[in-house]
Amino acid sequence: MKLVMIDCVPGGRPGAILSSGEILHLERAAQDGTAEAWLPPSLKGILDAGREGLDLVRRIVNRVEALSPSQQAQLRGQGALLPSSTPLLAPIANPSLFVSAGHAYRSHVNEMKSQAPKTPQGFLKAPGAIVGPQADVPLPQQCPDHVDFEGEICAVIGRRCHNVQPDEAMNCIAGYTLTNDVSARDWVPEIAKAKTTPEARAAWDLNHMGKQLPAFAPLGPALVTADEVDPGNLDLTTRLNGEVMQNANTADLIFTVAETLSFFSRWYEFRPGDIVSTGTPAGVGFGRNPQVFLKDGDVVEVEATGLGRISNRFFAEIRHIRKAELA
């Protein structure tokens, strides 16, 4: 299934993309007097309900797919069947954890002139940076000149897991989605210049802070359930204004998704709706010669096999001038 959050009320409502491309508003399609009427108002809530939550959604989707054309037309009239162009929010807007893997693809390690890690590496991404799959993203006033793109595939957790083995880890994943790990690169050169451990640590800290800015985590468009995805063989493509910048297959990952999740689960207890972003391949702006950074009006698209596409326009923030500055 391809599950989405429909931008119809504050916070949205859960939906599913049907085989026709139309979007089913699950709440409006639910039958009164049945378990369907119990459906939680968010995908995270559905995942919190465990297997029963996803099974209930699947029953609704299968029932509607089997309706006659006239019955489906009636649902359209009720606002339960919506056009494919319906605006969407991020499928998961408030994870308790958003862990991002770094130096994950061999090609990206090479372009950044780094050494392949011996274990998965990563950092926490601020959940507050999450925006929808078509949201505009501001180039921040304090660091607008070196903003970079990083197309990534994310695993979305479907059940609590802590300290799981790789062969158990895949059973903890509900599905997959896409993100752009937008990054202000202003402090990366300071890492190479560092001559002491404290200097290097400070530079790394600032580099990670440069990934936490408002709207620096576009996410979506859908949560595609794990039964429809082979995470070991996905083509991932990032385009800047229509030009391909990143193009790789997840076979280039240094560690499998199972190994990455297992490693992070040694420390974190993941809960339904948490996100593990699996890293980015070669082609980022910082690694190019000449380097390419985002500017006002640029559009970045990230897509992957079977997961859809996110498309976000970047714009320059207008600095608010205080009255005192006009005096």
C-alpha cells in the first residue's frame, strides 16, 4: 500500500493511493458501525496500532478497489475519492526519533574523500525540520550560500525495537519513504582544517547543526509498505532544476538497511513512526567541481523505485528590517 497524509485539515488526515492514482480519504470512506470507524487520524497512529492498524487500512482499500464504477463515483461525490493532484503533507510529521545515516554509500565516501566507516555512522535530525513533499524550503538568512541537497531513502519503523539483530530488524520496518537531507555546508571545510580533537569536534557539531534548520527535511510523498519494497535494489535519483545530480542503486550501500537499523538500535529504542534515513549517494553539490549550491528559485526532486517523488522549491528568506535600522 501507498499511504499518505492528505492536506485537508490542520494536521491532515490519512489516505491511500489507489491503483487508479486517485487518493482515498480513509476517514470518509470508513463504514459507520464497523471497526473502520475507529481508524486513528494519522499514519503514526495507525502504526501505533500495530499489525491490526495496517490490516484495517488494507481492508478499506481492498473494499473500495472492488467497488463498481458507479459506487466509486458516489465516493467521489462524498469527497472520499480525491484526485491524484491532491496536496499532501509529510506521511510522518512527528517521529520521536529521526536518525540519519552518514557516509553510507561507497560513492559518496569517495567523492567526499573520506574513508569507509567500519560501522554505520549517523546523527539525529530534528523532527521539527520535517515538511511536506511539495513544501517550499527557505535558504536561511544566517547561512544561505552553501545549502546542499542529499536525496535519501528512509525506513519507517512499525513496531518497538531495541538491540535487535540484523535478521530481526526487517520485521520492525513498516515501510519506506523519501527525504532530502538538506544541509548547510558552511562548516565542512573547518573539519579538514582542524588540527586538534576539540577543533574537529566543534566543526562536526556545527556541520550537523547545519542540517537542522527549518524545513531542512522534506519527507514523502507516501509511506510505501514494506511488502512492496526491496530496499536492497532501489534506484535513487536526485534532480536539480531537471538535471540529474545523483543516480545510484541501494546496492552501493556499505551496510544493508537491516545492518544499519540493528546498529542504531543498540542505543535507541525505536517506536512506531520513527524514521531511519539511510544516507545519500555521490553527486551532492559539495562534492562537485565546481561546487553547486542551492539558490533562490531552485527546485530539487528526489525519487526512487516505487516510492514516488518529492519536489521542493528553495527560496531566499527576506530579512526583516527593524525600524531602528531605518532611522
